[in-house]
Amino acid sequence: MDKDEYTSALNQAKKERELQSNDLSNVEKVEISAFTDSLDDIKTLELNSTIGIQGVVIESNSRIDIDEKLERADGNTRLVVLVNDVLYGDPSLVGQQVVIYQAGGYVTKRQQGLNEKFPDMSEVELDEEVFTEFNHTHPSEVGTELVGYLALISDEYRKLDYPYYDFLAISLSRFEKNEDTEFYEQVNETPLEELPVDSDLAKQVISINEEINEIVAEE
């Protein structure tokens, strides 16, 4: 993608982020643990994904499951990412927008099925909203630069008239750019700085982060 066009879109997205409120301090949260397979190298990412992209989040809607009036839902965030580079897959996506449905977002207690689990809950209680977080990870915000290895979703769940993707293993195929270091880092249940330095997991995360940043630098 043209560098000036991408920089302009990035700056605009960051301005929009400043105008948005993403404060979840007063929101009831529900933590959901999900088993995920290990994704510890680029080869594994490519084998399990449709595309690998680098770009910037230009839209982030964490209320999509409520907006779409789903009868049952766990909470998702709808991301729109402007693709700057294609690292794996269809090169024609450069300069295009891709839609990602990311685990975690707002749902009502009714959508969670609590009306069946707790039949005495009032209508007011069932319409209360909670914010779900999967494996202690947060949805990406507008203005975030990321690398994502994505799988194309081909089901009838949402009945959308456009293609959409999701990340592999909740968030392990998502690498967000640290604006201080300008280094892409895997979004993990436990941040790298909190892992024991000599642990196998820390070494694995460091290795795949280095691989990702080398690929981005080559583009």
C-alpha cells in the first residue's frame, strides 16, 4: 500500500481512538477460559490460516452481538482492518479492508442463556449487559497496528453477505505493535513481561515475535 495513504489512515484512526471511550472499569466483566492449541512458529500459523496481514484497525465495535440481535452469544468485537501488507495469502487484499470477528465483547445476560439457568431473573436483569474477556485478552482498539494470521469463516451463524475472518487460538495469531518500541508482540493470556525469563513459554513467545518482526521488516 502507498506509504503516504497508509500513514494518513493510521493518523486518522489514532485521532478517532482519542475521541472514543474504552473505559471498562465500571462494566461487569465475565472471564471465559478457552483451550487453545499452541502456535509457536510461522509455519504453524500459515498452515492453519487463510491469510496473514499487517495493517491498522479503523473500526472496532464490541457491541456487535447485541447490534445483530443474536439469540445466543458469548460476546464478539467486529474489527475492520485496512491492509497495508499481505504476509501470507491473497496479495490483492493490499489496500482493502478485511472484517474480523474477535472473541470478547458486550452481550446481555439473556444472550448468555441465564434466563434458562436462573428462571427467576427479572426482565430488567436479563437485559443487563456484561463484557466478556477470553483468556484475559482485550479486543483491539481503533488505531492499533497489528499483524494477524486469520482464518476465513464459512458458516451460517451470522448469515453475512461479505467474507469475515477470525484469529487463531483466540488471540495467539494476533500481534499488536507496541507504540513505544515499534515492535510487534503476540497477544497472550500472560504478558511476556510477567513470564519467568527462562521458561519455555517465554522463549517461545520471544522466538515467534522475532519471526514476525523480521517478516514485517522484509515487506
